Amino acid sequence: MISGEEAERLKDIEHRLLSMSVNATRSATCIVDAEGHLIYVNDGFVRLLGYAREEVIGQSPLIFFASDTRAKTYAQQVLEKLFGGQSNEISALISKRNGQRLWLHVSSTPVFDHQGKVENIVIVLTDITRTKLHEVLQDKIIGALLKEASLESVLTLLCQEIEHIAPEVAVSILSVDPAGILHPLASPGLPTDYSRAIEGLSIGPAKGSCGTAAYRGEPVLVTDIHHDPLWAEFRALAKLSGFQACWSVPVRNGAGRVAATFALYFRECRGPDPLHMHLVTAGIHLCMLALEREEARQSIRRMAFYDALTGLPNRNFLLAQAERILLEVAEEQAELAVLFVDLDRFKQVNDALGHASGDELLQVMAQRLRSVLRESDIVGRLSGDEFVLVLPRMNATQVTTFLERLMMILSVPATIAGTAVVVSASIGISLFPEDGRDMESLLHCADIAMYQAKRVERGSFSFFLEEMNKIAQERLMLETALRKALAGDGLHLVYQPQVDLRSGRLVGAEALARWVHPTLDHIAPSRFIPLAEECGLINALSQWVLREACEQLALWRREGLVVPSLSINLSPINFHNRNLAELIDRQLQLCDLQPRDLCVEVTEGVLLSSSAGTEQTIRDLHALGVRLAIDDFGTGYSSLGYLRRLPISELKLDKSFVDDLERDASCRALSESVIGIGKGLCLPVVAEGIEHAAQRDILMAQGYEVGQGYFFSIPLPSKAFAQWVMAHEAGFRAEVAGEVRDS
Ligand code: C2E
Ligand code: MG
Ligand code: MG
């Protein structure tokens, strides 16, 4: 049995030990009595809240909420519940003695007496300012980000939340563009005029707190902005702000560049306290998140609206922008021009120098197009090498002046992969309101006009005319019809004899394609061959010609008709096909013909697209043993060097030289030089388009050996040709027989 004295002593020891251990914990602890007065606070409490023991003992714990009535009411309710016997855990913002606020986790437990009445309440306080700040701010800001709020409203919310926690500060977030210019993003607590004045200021070594922080890339604290030299330039501005101190911290983006500044303004001369530092740390983190999301949004926008290669608006965005401009222009009753720009021979550059160089060229051209624009104009890339310019408030005359400048700028040689490349562009122009009232039709007209320009002369421009539209419609109709003809049996070949001028004997024949349209009747090759080339049908057409000609020759041979060889015409485009020789070889074998039975005619145009591929195809043909004739020789524009370089077997003197032989001395001089070239290079020259005996005689006198033309025969369908050959050979035999008899 312990005495009362002994019990008292033990209780005292117990209290001391308890008190020591409570004091040793980092947490703040206090005890409230049944009347709601503080009767005990530990050392941690003194440390945490900065109050001396004697200041708080006997007071209500509600004094810590003195400044915030809402929190105070809430705390009052909590206290009542505690006295009702319920323990409680809350987190609350509490002011320290010096006014600084802390976020505390408050855990309260009632202690009961023997009768079960609440005798005391033990309260344990833990500082959770850091985690809680992050949590509260993050909750709000991420919520706003998830709701897809705009950058401005997210950042404004961030400022407001921070200002709510620390009402003594105003928050300002500025963005810093890559050129080092400041733009206010959010600053709800600062006067609007103040923010407006900051817009466009540049960063520098003494540009207030933010400009300097961005410049140095480190936080800048100015505790007295009216006297600090960093603010020297901005005294008037500082007055406008109504603040005395400013602490600014740079915000770096993912790439490490200072993309923004995050600043706290204070009403008195002072620096940040630990809460402010926590707030800024959390704020910067969220600000970065919002900026990064904005950047991602922008890049998605760029991807959706801009062409990745040139950075120009893509088709959809261009059209949308153009429609908007069109509305404005229509309202003003002004004019507008749409230019469709297509680079000439871009494909050749791509083939010859490679795709990377092609891309580079497109970038250079896009830059040039951009450089000629006025502020109100727009340019976009439609696809490949096609660009569109929309020029509001420009009439036909103004456009012409503009075009001259544009074409000059475009034609300046560009250095691509170390090579100087000269590119021209064909441009089609349509005008609002004459040619169309909406973008779709204006673009369509400009496109048609561009085709017209290209057809007349590459590197030229053409305005859209109603006439052209008709031509385009017709072209479309013909294209469809040609596809049908190729798939069905709308095409046939005719054959024109080639004869030895001296003996008159048949040496070969040229196969020429004919198209009889169901309603339009005969359509000339000079119309449908270019059409087939433009709409991608030329390979199919040439394959059909090859097969038809070979099968016909094989049939004649089987029938015993002597046709020494057949010439077919191919388009320069066919020579882009690296399998051409193989294709011909297969067809010859199928028909049991020899390579020497076939001659391929092609114009000098084949050499214009002188990609390595074309020259190799020519060599492959030669290796196969098929002859290659240069058609319409003398009318081309290329140098004659290729005659030495490439395995050519024959030249065909163009019909235009033969036409005027009898009347025009210069024609005679030209045909003479062509046969000279042929003789010099040991190449036979076939004279085309001989219509009269006189022409034949002149050509013979000049040394031509083979001729072709209406004088001998017009091109004939296969049956008529066979009859011609039989009659011709019969006549020939009769002649020879007569000669034999006479001798
Ligand atoms: P080309 O190969 O130079 O064919 C000669 C053209 O002159 C043919 O016109 C022929 O009918 C015409 N001609 C022949 N002798 C005379 C004459 O004495 N007087 C006149 N005034 N003309 C004569 P066509 O058949 O209209 O062909 C025109 C061009 O179309 C051809 O010129 C050729 O470049 C091209 N072409 C014709 N058929 C084909 C083909 O199957 N494939 C390809 N790729 N082109 C073809
Ligand atoms: Mg020909
Ligand atoms: Mg010809």
C-alpha cells in the first residue's frame, strides 16, 4: 500500500517524464481544460507558433484563428464536439505570433474523468504547410487544366489561390518569349495599367525584378523597389503598382529556357517568408505544367493546321482563313486575288538531287513566298509543290505588278545541297468577285489558270477566263473517255510506209495511234497523247501500242507479207520506267519477233528529263538490240552532245523542214545540215512528211535515203496497209520484170 505522499511523488515523476517526452517530440502539443482554456503547451508548440507560454496559458485556443472569422467559427464547432466526447482531426491554416501562416494538421483527443465527463483535451499540431499547399493548389489547378481552361484562366486562378492563402502578396506571372520580350500572362492582384505597361518590355541586367530574374536565370529579390538600382528605369511604373517589394523567380521550360517569371509583390519593404517560398515553389511547378500543356496544345494546333515541312498553313487552315478574309472583303466591296503557284519540274529536282534536297527547295520557296506578302495576305501549301496565295484588296493590275516581283524572287537560283538550282513557277490567278464568290471556286479557277500557264510556257502566269473553264471541263470529259477507250476497243493503229527513196522499196512502217470517239469522232494524237501524259495514262497507252504493233507485225509475217520493221512512238515519260526494255523484250518474245524488227521513236524531250534512270533505259534498249530513233529531229532545244553520248540508231528529220523545201532556202540549208550530222555520226536520217515529188528529189539530192509521207502513202489501217504493200511490191516486181525484159 503506498502512502498519499508516495503517490503524489510518483504522480509528479510521471508528469515530469510525460512532459519531457512530450517536449522531446517535434510536434506541438497543448492541453485545454474543461473550461476551454489552455493549461499546458510543450516546447514544440512554442517553437512552432512563436508564442511565449505565459502569453497563451489561460487563453482559448480560438485566438490562433483571430484574423479569420470563418475558420474561427469552424474551430468553435470542433471544440464543442470535442467536449461532447468526440475526437477530431482537421487541417487548418493558423497564424503564428508574427503573423506568418502555417498549415497545420490538428489532432484533438478528449480525456475523460472518473464520471466519464470530458476533463481535458489534448491537441497535437503538425506543420503540413509544404504538402498541404501543394495539395490544395494542385487540386484546383489540375482540375482547371483537366477542364481544358485557357492558359490565362488557369494562371489567373493560380494567382488568386496563392493570394487567398497569403493575402499580403500580389502574384504576377509573365511569359518571356525567345526574343527576350516580356508578356503578362496573369496578375489579377496588380492594376491593369501596370500590367499593360509591362507588355513588350525586354529583359536585361537591370530591368526590375522580373526582367532581371529572366535575364540572370536566377531569383531576384528587391526589398525596396523605390530605391533599388534594378528598378531605376521603372520608378514611375513602381508607383503605379502600389507595391514596395518584389521577389521574382524564373520558370524554365522543358528545354531549359526561361519561359516565364513568377513574382510576388509585397505592400511593404520585405522579403519572402517560408510560406511564401513554399507558395512560389508550388506555384512555379504548376505554372510550368500549365505552360507545358499550352506548348503541347500549340504543337498539336501546328500539326493540325500547319504543314510540318514549310510551317505554312495547310489546305484546311488556309481555306478557313481565306473564307474569313473573303467575308471582310465582300463587306468592303473590295477585290481579292487568289494565286495558285506550282513549281516547274520540281519532280526532276527531287529525282536528281534526292528527297531531302527536294524538301529543302520547298522550304526555300515557302520562305520566298512568305517574304513577298503584305500583312493582310496569306500563303499556304496545298500539297507537294503547290502553294496558294490569297491577296485581299488587289485588282488585276495590282496583281500583275505583284506577280512580276514574285516571279523575279522565285527565279533567283537557290543553293540546294551545294548545287545552284533555278526553279520557275507557273502561276494561275483568279479574282474575286468576277471568277467566284467562295474560296472553293476561286481556288478551282486559279488551278485551271495555272494549268493553262504551264501549257503555254513554264514559268509564266495566266489569269482565269470563263473560256478556260470550258476547256478544263472538256479536258475532264476527254480524260474519262480516253480511260474508257483504253479499257475497251476505242483505239486502233494506222501504219505509214517508210520507203527507200532511190529504189522505192518498203523498208519499214511507222505505227500511229488513232482514237475514234463515239460522238466526237476522230481525236488527233496531238490532243490525246498530251492528255494521256498529264493524267497518268501514258504508260497504259504505250503498252497497248507496243502489244498491238507487235501482234500486227507477227500476223503479217505469218501471212507472208514482207514488212521489214515497225516503228512505234513512245513518250519521254515512258523512259522513266526502268523496266521498259524488259517489257519490250517480253512482248517481242511473245510474238516471236526479233529486237531488230522494232524501232522506238521518241522526241528530244526524253533528254530534258535527263535523270540517270532515263539514260540507263536508253542503254538497256540498245543492249536489247531495239533501235532508237530521235523523232522530229531539229525542233528540240537541247544541245547535240547527247548524240555522241547515247546509243541512238536513227534520226527523223522533222516534217516542218520538208514542208518548205522547195520555197525556202533556209529550210534546205537546215535539212542539209541534218543529213550532214547523220552522215558524220553514221546515223541514217528518215525524212518525214514528204508530200511532193519535188521534195523527194531535193532530199535525195542532199543524200537522204529513206522517206515517209503522203507522197508515198497516208497512214493506213492494217488491212489497207497490207493491200498497199502487196500492190506496191507487185508494181515493184512488174517494174523489175520490165527492166529485166528490156535489158
Ligand atoms: P510523229 O511521230 O512525228 O508522226 C508523224 C506525223 O506526221 C503523224 O501525225 C502523221 O500522220 C503525219 N504525217 C505523215 N506524213 C505526212 C505528210 O506527208 N504530210 C502531213 N501533213 N503529215 C504527215 P499523227 O499521226 O497525227 O501523229 C502526230 C504525233 O502524235 C506523232 O508525230 C507522234 O509524236 C504522236 N503520236 C502518234 N501516235 C502515237 C503513239 O502511239 N504514241 C505516242 N507516244 N505518240 C504518238
Ligand atoms: Mg513518230
Ligand atoms: Mg515526227
